[in-house]
Amino acid sequence: EINSDFLHSPDNTVRIIANIHADPPRNVEWDSKGQTGFVGLRNIGATCYMNSFLQTIYFTKKLRKAVYALPTDSDDQAHSIPLALQKLFYDLQFTDRSVSTKKLTRSFGWDKPDEFCQHDIQEFCRVLLDKLESKMEGTTMEGIIPSLFQGQYVQYVRCTQVQHESRVQQTFYDVPLQIRNNANIIESFRDFCKSEILTGENLYDAGDVHGLQEAEKGVQFQHFPPVLCLHLLRFEYDYNLCQNRKINDSYSFDYHLNLSEFLENSNSSSCSYKLLSILVHSGDNSSGHYVSFINPELDEQWFKFDDEVVAHVASSDAIERNFGGIKDDDSSMYNTSAYMLVYIREDYQKDVLCDIDLKDIPKNLIKRFDYEKKSFFKRRENMLDNDDLIYMQIILNTDFYIRQTFNLNEIIYETSIDFPNDKYYTRFIRARSSELFSGFVERLAHEMGVNLDEDIRIWIVNTHKINIGHQNHIHYHSQALTTTALTYCDDYDKTIIDLFQYKTTNRQIISIFVEQKIFLNGVYQLLPFDKNDDILVFVCLYDSQNESPLFIGHFLFSKQQSLKKCLNDIAVRIERPVSSSTKFIVYQSVPKHNQTHQYESIKSSNFDLPLSQALHPCISGTSIMIQILDMNQAHHEKFTTALVDYFQNFSNRQEFYFLNLDNLRNDYLFKLYLPMETSIKEIIRLIAERINYPEQQIIVQKSINSITQLNTTPLASSLHIGSEQKLKDLYSNMRNAATTPRKMYFKRLPFNYTELENRRLFRIFVTNSTRKVEKREVQFYAKTSSTIADFLNEIKQWIPTLCSKNGSQQLSLEKFFPFFLNVIHNESFGDVKQRLQPKLGLTNREFEKYRFSIFNGSKLMSRCDDNMGRINLRELKSIQNVCWLGLELLLISNPRKTRKSNFSEKPIRIN
């Protein structure tokens, strides 16, 4: 039967209305610029999350304008985040095709694995804004990020029986909103600001005057920012599955938003917002895809940015279709929903969405980008024939710091196969061997943003043959020795193939060292240079404290100058005092027949000789390592042989990072290069010397897979000053040297290590009484004979920072000790929980965080999530073992972390 409304009587036809939803086509020639006026960003791996947020901040025009204004004239494009972001915004604004983020991710210090690792978009938002804020410090744009994104709220604890209130002001850049049990933004804000009563065993410590008091704890907003970022907590930890899962529940949000009811003083500022951007996630916890829906002019004209594809969409597609809770045809929950919302305050709309034209972009920036564009097309046109294509490696002083070497031979590349997968390599320029060198150096100077004639010198890297009949080389060999050398170049009118001393057809990479200005005598300047007499020497200082070499830069010395005078000049440059008691130890890098370099000592009797006789080879590009000693120091004998020992044990040394187990950031405090024969006693002595702590009160542990596993390692695996083991005993696989530094953890004990056998390790999670969501972990070795009172008193004695200075000096245990609980047959789980909550002394909000299950030993019998479930005593009595009611709670929660919160997740890193 057909409804009469669909019948067309005159010709007996049926009228059918169909609503069709279609996404823009992918993998075809879709002209985003022509269709919408905007272009997308190419996905270079798994960077859709980054693309979505970058498009959002691009349309936050005041921020884009501030990024354009950053001073980047002298920045290196490969390492400058501001310059890479300027180029990205410029291309988005003025090009007709989708834009690559390759240069931006390269400036982050990312390699391929980083580009193929999908991160949380909110985490990327915070890391990038923090990095931009730090880059703007000291410029005219300082303070722009906080002025746009930073809001303020106050956390208060107000006593209900006495006149006492504690207020802590906090700033925020985004507001995390709970999805669970909330239907929309307003309900989530009410949940965020909902107060709770601190009572019972959870009384508030009001100081010496009032002591423990019943109090009301809550949050009130004082100021909302012009750009409001709302982070919808679509991911939560499932205590039953022990993993995160996505919440696909329906959650609505409106185009207009008014938050005046959440302000402490509703007349303090405007709270009316319009929706600028919706960042949407499709998929589950382990994988998915991000897109953004953006309303650029706040006129309800919406566009979908799906990586390189941009399309106009209806308002309903941007908003209502991303509420979540929609079911597919098979009745399964639709897994696409909004994950982050960006609102613009209406009274700041014109300011935040200001117009940006070419006149608002610095002229030198436009000139630079236009030159790069022209150069790109010219190079592409000229390099269609690749027969004489070469790669020119550009070496700077910074490469020695990054590679942690000071030997030029370890930095250069022989063929193009070497550098594409090298994580350190970031700087090369393609050229043709037949082109004039003058054209190449002009491009180079422009790329570096420097004056060719005043700011840099060019040194060509070439191969130098060595006469082996020198006093230091007593073993003769039929094959000549070769090493890498530098030749100063001031003749730019030759072709590249004529300028270099080998055929480029046999070598696809050629290298140059670019000498830059250094800070000398209060100004940046190039070192004085006589091209007929001076040589360039790379110098490294041996750091006795950390037992490692430290590259300090390049020097220009006359070959007629004595080595002693050169050493004094080095000491003056690094501000080391020189006196009659000063002693220098010097090693020079020399080539060997196995194509490696070895460091040979230069005798002190040769210090008065000119460089041409003291150094062999005496050529530009040679490297020396020096150690400067003051023989009047009390412990100079220990350091006199340190550099000698360093080279004697070089082949058997490993790099170790030493970390303090009590350091929450897990940063290493210092590093040492140690032979594997080093005893544990010597290691502890070195640790004690550097942290100024008694040797008898230090224990060490080798690195284990995770910090959690490390913290629970039995005491038997902890080593102390009485241990007889050596470093090699800690590592089973000793066939190959470690390619990355090994980690060794140490812990400071408040007692002598001999007491360990009478103590037990406790992991204590400390909660701030005013901010209970914030917890930190402290490890403590308690006496096995201690009572609870003794335990708490000892904690206060050894960890006094746990008690506030103005507090009551009281500590309370939140650790739940096992106890018996009577249950009734057929009693509901909800009733059992209701009786259990007062015993645990938890507020309603805290109690909601726990998940309950019934266990038989370690075997799960049933879960108690459904409050209507019933206790079956017959089933429980049939079990011989004791049944346990298990309470599951994530020990340490990070309110910012919402996805993949296990220890193996790789955090976002922006250098």
C-alpha cells in the first residue's frame, strides 16, 4: 500500500524523495582549489591527525599572522619550525595544489617512523602550541599564544563549618569534557564544575588553626579565552579489558555556545562563542582516521578537510552527523564522532579572523619563498638529464655536535646510498657537475639566509695522500695512507667538476664545509684568516667529569705558530685560565690502513715546535683532542691519566645513561663511558661522587623493559657497594657493542644498604588534598617489623616534602588492606557496593572510578558492572578457595592522556 501523499493523481505516478549523502572523490583529479578556494595537506604516512589541526590553526588568522611576523631571515629551513610553518601557511594561502608537510616534520626532527606513528590530536595540539610559544619568546610576537588560547579557572576548597577557604588559580589551553553520562557540552561543563563534599576519612587539612575540617571542593572559571579548545574524552580506560576503548555514545554540540553560567563573575567577560572547527575521529582505539570540518568565516559555510581533499558540505553533515551514537545498517554503533571542538568568542571574532593579504606578510619572506619556487622549477627543468646529477653535502659545525664526533671523516658521505636512511643527515643540495660553482654558492647563501662575501667561507672536502715516512709512523706499508682534508675555495668561476679533485661521475656525493661566524670578542665575526699560511683545525675538549669528549669548534692557526701558542689560544677562547701550573694533553686523529682513524698522543716535548712539524698531517680539516689540567689541584693525579685511559679502553667502552629512580621525568642525570670490566663498586663510587651522597646508601639496577617492572624488581637484583659483580655480568649479550646508550638506574637510600634484608619495598602513591586527580609515586623501604604508625612516622622523617609546612602534619593511608565482607544470597551487586562505599571512605565521584569483579584466586568468576546482578551463595560456597572481591583502579592517571596509555606508546617529540 502506497501512502497517498506520494501519489501524483493526474498521471498516476509515484513521487519518491531520496536524501543522498556523498563524500568528495578520492584518488582522482579533484580540484579542491577550484571547488572551494582552499587546498589540503598531503598525508605523508599517518599524519591525518596533524593535518586536521594544522588546517584549524591556519584559519585562526591572528595566529597565522603572528607566525608570518616571526624573524626567520637567518634560519636554516631544515631545522627551523617557525620558518617551516611560515612556508606551509604561505603555500596553503597561495598555491593551487595540496601542500606537503615534509619540511615541517623535518624541522620537528622527525624521521620515517615518526611520520607513520599516529598520535593523539590533543597531545599534538599542546606540544605544538608549547613549542611555538617558546619560539616566540623574545620577539614582538611574545604572548600571542596565551592571549588566544589561555583561559583561567580557580580550584577552591571551602570549609563548611569555619571561615577558611583555599584557592588555587590554574591556567588552561583546552578543557577536557567527559562524554560518559553527559549528553552535551553544557552537561559536561556542569560535571566539570560540580563540587564535592570532603567528609569522613576524607576531611580537608585546614592548617594548625582549624585542623581537619569538612569542606566543599570545586572549580569555577574566571576567564574564557578568545579561542576555546574543547577536548571531548572519547577514549576511556576499560578496567575489565585492561585497555582503552572508544566511547561512541551520542553527544551533541551547537553552533552557538554560551558559558556564562560557569563564570565565577558572569560580568567579567563575554562567554558567547561560535563554532569554527570540528575535528573528527573515525575508528577505534588502535587505529583510525582524522578529518576536520571548518567554518572559516563563521558564516555557517562548512568545508571538509580530508588530507589533500577539500569539499563544501552541508551544516548538518559537519555538526549533526558527528554527534556519534548513530547506528549502521547492521545495528552496530557508527564509530565516527567529534573529538575536538574549536570555538571563537564572538567579541573577538574580527580580531581572531582578521584579513591577511600579501601586504601583511614580510617582503623578505615573500622574496625568499618566490626565489625558492623559481629555483625549484629551474632545477627541475635543468635536471631532467641526471647523467651529471650530484648531491652536494653541506657540513656545518652543528653536524659535529649532532653526530657527537669531531672527525670530519665520520661525517662525509661517499655515495647517495649512505644518507637517505641516516637519521642524522638533513642537509644537501642537488647540483649538476657542469654548472658554475658561483651559481651553486649563491643558492647556498640564499638557503642559509646569509651574505656570501661577509658571513661564510667555503672549504672543499677532498682526499689527501700522506707521506708515511714520519717519526710517528714506524711501520711502513706498500699502500699510501689517505685522509679527508679541507681546501679553502675563493675561485667560484670554475665548474664543479673542474673545481673538485676527483671525477664526479665516480662519486655521486661531494662535500663542502661552510665556515660560519662565531661569537668572538663580543661580536659575531669570521675568524681572521691568511689563506697562504693558516690551516683549519677541529678541536675537541676532553671532559674529565663526564669522561667524554666535547666538540668546541674550529680554529684557524698559522702553520708557523707553535703548538703551545695554539693551545693557549684555545684555552683563552673557552675561558680556561692558563698559568705556569697548566698542563696540556693532546691527541691527534691520524689515518690507518684499515680506512679508520686512530688518535695518537703528541709528546709535550713537541709543543714548542711549529704546527707544520708538531702535527702530522698538518692540513686543514685535521682534528685534535685536548685535556687541560691544573697541576696544583689536589686530585690532579686522578685526572692526569684520564684521557690516556679513555683511548686505551676506547674499543671496550660503552656509553651509559644514569637515571635516578625517584626522578618522575625519567631524565638521565649524567652519562659515563665505562669499560665493561668496571666493577659495581667503582660505578657506585662514581655515582656517589657526582650526586654527593654516601656510597653505603646507594643501590643500582640495570635497565629492564619498563619502569613498572623495574620498580617492583626484587631486592636481590639490586647491587650495592658490597657487590662483587662487574658491569659485564649485568648484560648477557656481550657479542656486539650497544648501538644506543645503555641505561643504569640508581636509588638513594635513607639508610645503609646492610639494612635491606630487614626491609620491604613499598610503592607509595601520594595524593594532594586539594587536587586528588594528581598523583605521584614515591618508593620507600619500610621495616618489616613496623606498625602502621611506625610506617607513617618513618615516611614523614625520610620524605618530609609529603607534609605541607602549614598543614597538620597528618598522613592518611588510601591503600586498601584486605578485609572480610558478609554478603547475602541473592543480594544485588548494587546493594553490596552501597554497603562497601562507607567502609572504603570514598566520595561518590571517587567510588565511580572503581570496577568490581569476583575472583577465585587469580581466576575471574564474574564481573559486577551490572548493579542488578545477584550474589549466588551456592556457587560461592562450592569453591574451596577464598573468593575475592577485586577493586580495579588505574594507579596513576594522566588527565591529558586519552589513547594508547600503555608504557610502550611513543610520545610526540618536537625538537
